[in-house]
Amino acid sequence: MVVEKGYLCSGASGRNGGGVRAQFSSETNVRLMQESLRICRDFAAEMKINVWFRQGGYLFLVRSADSERNLVASVAVQNDCGHPTRLLTPGEAKRIVPELSTEGVVAAAYNPNDAVVFPWPFVWGYAKAAQSLGVRVRTFTEVTGFRTHGKKILGVLTSQGEIQTNRVVNACGAWSPEVARMLGVELPNRPHRHEICSTEPLKPWLTPLVADLSNGLYFSQSTRGEIVGGISNHDVPDGIDMESSAKFLSLYSSALIRTVPKLGALKVLRQWAGCYDLTPDQNPIVGQVDEVEEFHQASGFMGHGFMMAPVMGKLLASHLAGDVDLPLFERWNLRRFKEGRLLTESMIIG
């Protein structure tokens, strides 16, 4: 059974830019995302729903010597994993996107296998397929607490009544700490508002999703022609907040015009926000906790929860069904924060 507080896609799954990439700095993330890309590529055929999968690649830009060194190391990891990323000069990046201004850019990386999908039908496709196998999806059903005995879960209390179960997966994104706290479990993740905007449609001209690691800018062109993108903004309210701000639009438009000057006259159609789910070491929290039996975590995916969900859902389901221990669930376990085993991931955008 899936319990959703609002409607399907009311949270981060319906508010993200739809990017799916394997350009990461750690081997674990690269290999996971290679499988996620495969799932996304075959999704429409398997689930019988169009998710507007567009494999135009990701083009990363860097503007400092330190960032260039990190990018070189990340590209080496990706190629060792069989994800053929090319390190580019600014001039070579401009050949991929001729409209690009490379002023201040010192290096770039491009991989044509990375992609973009439309998030909404992706979620709908999963829900419909799950329901056909007997899964019940309860929307507009809020979790209000748990019934327990010692370390065991006996039931989930909701606004629509109790669900009797002894196994729970907490995959609530930025709301996960709130749910975990009902069982006395403290998660270190915190929500962070992230905004996106969409412009009037243009004729197709932009093939890859372009991302600037210096400021978190990213943008791509949808199949309908809109330019869809966002940028880092550290000056946002604490806690869950999904309001829009004028400051975001100022930051985003300035960075976008700096990167592609011809977009200066473009009209914005709409702007919206969702919540990233941030952890102290920029890596997820996955697996069972020590404090409560059969309370499994799948949160803290930063801004990468949507793109990692296909492969992580598959792995977590296999783990729960077969009770097979995977090294990944130990690597990303909550206890690493108490034990000081923090991880690193440098290719973070937005």
C-alpha cells in the first residue's frame, strides 16, 4: 500500500525538472544512474505511457581551477564505469550549443546518454502498473502516527483509519524527518526550497540540458519548446516552503542571460517551487534504522530523488522481498552520521 498525503505528484516528484543523468563524482552514483537511465529509456514501452523521454545529454560548465580539477576526476570515474563522458574546452562546448557564451568558462563535460523525462506521467505510469499488481494507492491520506510495541511497528495511523502492518518504508522526501520523528527516530535531513520557471515556447534549438556548477544554474528545452530551469538560492526560509520569490527570478534570469545572451527577451510563463531533501554529506539515507524494527528509509536524495527513484525503488523492493543485504544499504545507512563515516559527492546542481 502507498499512502500519499496529497495527490500523486503533489510533492517533489511533480515539481522537479525531470533530469536523469549518470554524470556524478562517485562510482556508486554513476553505476546506479546508469541503471536508472536504462529503466527510463524503456519505461514508455514497458508501462504503455509516454513520458517524453529525450536523450539529449547533459553539458556541465565550470568556471574555476578547483572545479575543473573536480570535473576531470569525475569524468575519469564516469568513463571507468562505461559512461562515455567527454571533457571539453570552452570552444568545444560552444560547438555543441552554438548560442552559448563561454566567457568565464574554463572547461566543460558532455555525455549524450543523459536525458530528461516529463515527471508526471512517469509517476502515473508507476502507480497504474503497481495497482494492476494489487498495490493500493491511498491519496489524500495523511499519516498521523504509529501503533507500536517495544521496537516493533504494529500499525500506521492515518486520517483515513489504521493500516495494520509491521513494515514501513519512509520515502517522503523533505517530509521524511517529520514521519520518522513519530517513531522517535531523528533524521539529519532538512528541507530546502528550490524554485523552477518555464518560459514561452521557442522552436527547438537546445539539445542538452546545460548545468553550471559554479552557481547551480541548469536549463533545458522541453519537447513543447519551453526553457525550463532553476538555480541555487541559499536565501530561503527554513522548513517546508513551496512559495515563489522574486529573488529567484532575478538570480535565474541574470545567470541564464549570462550563459545564453539571446534569451534576454524571453517571456516567463510560470514559476513554481518544491523542496530538496538535503543531508549533511549530500548523500541519501537508505535502509533499516537501528531504533525501530522494519522501519526502512529512502530519503535525503538532495535534488536527485526523482532520477534515482527508479533504480532505488527496484533495489529496495528486491531487498525487502528477498531480505538480501546489499552493501549500498550499509553505505547509506543512517548510522554513518553517528559513526563519522560521511561521504562526498561534488556534482550537485540547483
